Amino acid sequence: MRRLLTVLSTVLISAAALVGVAGAAGDRDIKAELAKVPGLTVVSEDPAPAGFRFFELTLTQPADHRNPHGPSFEQRFTLLHRDFSAPTVAFTSGYNVSTAPNRSEPTKIVDGNQLSMEYRYFTPSRPEPADWSRQLTIWQAAADEHAAVQAFKRIYPGKWLATGGSKGGMTATYFRRFFPGDVDGTIPYVAPNDVIDPLDRYNDFLAHVGDPACRASLKAIQRDALKRRDELGELAKADAAKNGYTFSIVGSVDKSLEISVIDSYFAFWQYQPASACASVPKPGAPAAAVWSWFEQVESLNTYSDQQLEPYIPYYYQAAVQLGSPEAYDSYLRDLLRYPGADAPATFVPASVKLPRFDYLAMPDVDFWVKTQGKQLLFVYGSNDPWGAEPFELGFGSKDSYRYFVPGGNHGSNIAQLPATQAAEATATIRRWAGLPAQPPPTARAFAGFPGFPGFDADPLTAERPRL
């Protein structure tokens, strides 16, 4: 009991200290400071842990940054404010912004503020009328982040970091490539780097990842599912009817099922731990059990209109700039009704026209990382298929690092690295933020917020379709 009281006392003292720090900048009030930022609107102030304030915001952005006085749109942001003098982390998932006050791992490491950005074209952050080919490019998104960081530096003049996971990690890298002076360090997590789209290393990776027996069992259940597609298709139709799913984008529930079965192998290694190999059903297992397993790994209705719609901007970018893995399906070819359909263009509505693929965009970023990249720290998982084509450091990369979590998947982070590497990476991030290698004891004691659900949930690890 005495020990419990001592711990609680320490936490309360630490909380009080942080509350004091948050108000240490004279009489400045964060809400009043936000009101001074041109084009910024405070939509709401939401509950946050003691010592923090959390806001939902919109910022007026040009629909086309090459024409700053032309049409504009409102882009969603959130701000987790701790202290005007603390480091600030610019975070994006590359998708919609979360309206929960979560902290990314770098934000926890530096105990800083966090400005989180919704990627343009993820609703409601979409210009109207939409001009996909002009407005939805990696440069336009980088310019969004640049404008936001510059606007918020009026409030937070200290050190800045940029981070994101998966597509967000790619976004953080592109932001740094186009605006290298905006931040003092960039920490991309599990960020793919599909340099030359037709040259694909993903399938070679997938052919050798994990245990041979596990790979064999995954392929066996895929083949079994396609052989029983009529039986499983009835379950898919029933599920679609229950949830109101339609399939106008891909064409049919059967086509969605086939693509989902193909993707399930990739998705398994992307998100499941190696221990999940034991749960793979055997061929001939009851249809309900097979359906249930796919629901955990890759829903057989993944490509319904309703599940695709929020992610169309991603599939569009994959089809025109980012690139994507070739379908890993050679061992299924004799069972396929729609060969070649598992490609990003399939998941973009016909109403959205796809321009010619930009074969220069990714090589440009890759070349910059290798020749001019500075203060970059990449984290990957050794079992994550998206790490098959990672960013690579080169002769011109300065003060930059790359780590692989042994056995890690698409949720890999610094805390999962071997202890020595985790300490190195943490010290590097804190150095970039202008902090000592180790946080003071009070900050360590205040690292978590029991009783405030979600606060320490890292948005980098949020599950997303494919990327």
C-alpha cells in the first residue's frame, strides 16, 4: 500500500509540474494563440489528459499550391498542446486524421506537442470541384504540410520533427524531400519505396518470408477458398446484404472475393504475428470457420464500394505516382477468373480519370534520400512485406539511420527494436529535438495516462487496408 501511494504521489507531482510548465509562457493561452493564425479555425476543444489541451482545427489551404490565390479548401488538423517551448511533432497517417488525442511514438519520446494532418482528398479535406490530376500529387500534399508547419511555428518556435507510418511515413519523407529545412528530423515508420514500379521485389520477399510450413498453409487455404468460392460467395452475399455493401467499383461480389483471397497472403504477413500461423484453417474446414479466419486477416468483402470509398485517394496515387506491389498469385492462376485485376486502377471509380503513370516521382525521392537526405530515421519490420522495398541510405545521407525490428510486422516501432538499437534511436530523436539523451525522471513517470483511453495508443499502428 505504501508503494502504491508513493507511485501515485509521484505521478500527481509530475502532473502538477507539467501543468505548471504548460502555463509557464506568461499569460499566453493556446486558444488565443490559435485565433491569431491566418486561415485557422478552432472547430472544437476536446477532452485531454491533465497538462495537455486538444483541439480539432481546419486550415484554409490552396487547392493548387501553384496558384495560391485560386480556389481553396478546408483541411482538417488536430493539435495536442503541452507547452509552447516543447518540441513539436508533425504527424500524418497519410489518410484521415484521427480525432482522438493519440500520441505518435516520437511525440512520446520527446514529450512534445503534436500537430496531426489529414491528407488532402480524404474527406472532408477535399477541394470542390475536385481536379485529381492537378491537386492530388505528393508535392501538393507536401506543400500542405509545409504551409501548416510554417503557420504553427509562430506558436511553437522550438525544434520540429515529422513522422508518419506506412503511407504516412512516405508522406513524411516526401515532405522532407521538397521542404528539407522545415523540420529538424524525420522519422518514417514502415514506409515503402517503390522506386521503379515494374521492378518488383515484393514477390521474392513473399516467397521466402517466415516459416515454410506457414507459407504452405496460407497458400493451401487460399486455393481451398477459390475452389469453394460458390460456398463462400453465399456467405459474402449474405454479409453484403446485412451491411448494405455494393460492388459497382470492382464489378461484382465474386471479383471482390477473388482479389481478397489473393491479398490475404500479403495481409497475413503485414499484420499478423508469426504465432498466428497456428490458426490458419486446414483445407476442407467448415465454411463458417474459413469465413471467420478471412475476417480476421482480409475480409472477403474488402473491396465493396463502402469499404473502398474512404481509400480511393490512396489507390489513385498508387496508380499514378506511388506504385504498388505486383499481385502474388502465380500459384493460384489456374483458379482465377479475373487475372490481373488485383491492381490499384481496379479500385478507382471509372468517373475518376487516371493520367499516365509518373515514372519520375519515386526515383526523384529515392535519389534525394541517398544523396542529400539528412536527419532521417527509418524503422521497418523484417516480416512486413512493405519493407521488401525500403528506403535506402546512400553516400550523401547525413546523420541518418535505418532499423529493422526482428520478426516485426507493419506495426513495428522503436520500442520493439533490440534494447541497444532502441536506445540509440531514442537518443537520436531526442538530440534532434534539442533534448538530452534520456528524459528526466519526472517525464518518465508521467509517460502514461491511466484512465484516459486511447491517449497512449500510437496512431502509427492503426490498421489500414493494404498500406
